[in-house]
Amino acid sequence: DTGPDFSIFVGDLAPDVTDYLLTETFRSRYPSVRGAKVVIDPNTGRSKGYGFVRFGDESERSRAMTEMNGA
């Protein structure tokens, strides 16, 4: 994909959430999702409980921020 990315912060993730799971959870509702990254603690190798999701469409990013808040 080319063009700008529009990212959102996603917090309060369960410890077993992976990049793939986070990506697919959002992609199922927002087709412009380009990927997701769960932040891993380099010392423990475990999730820090938050991550980021990248969108290709700014309006989908805005919708996701509203619709997925608290989900």
C-alpha cells in the first residue's frame, strides 16, 4: 500500500493478544487496516498491554476510535 498511514493507540490489551490478532480484529470491521503492532517489553518478551493499528483511510481510523473505544 502507498499513501499516508493513520494510526491509533490501542490500550488495555490482554497479555495473549498478538500482532495478528489485533490486526484481524480491526480488519474485520475496517478494510483499510494495514497492520497492527503490539508493543513487547524487550526484557521480558511479554506484551506491555498496548499497541498501534495503522489505517489507510482517515475516516475509518476516526470511526474505529469511536466504535472500538472500550471494546
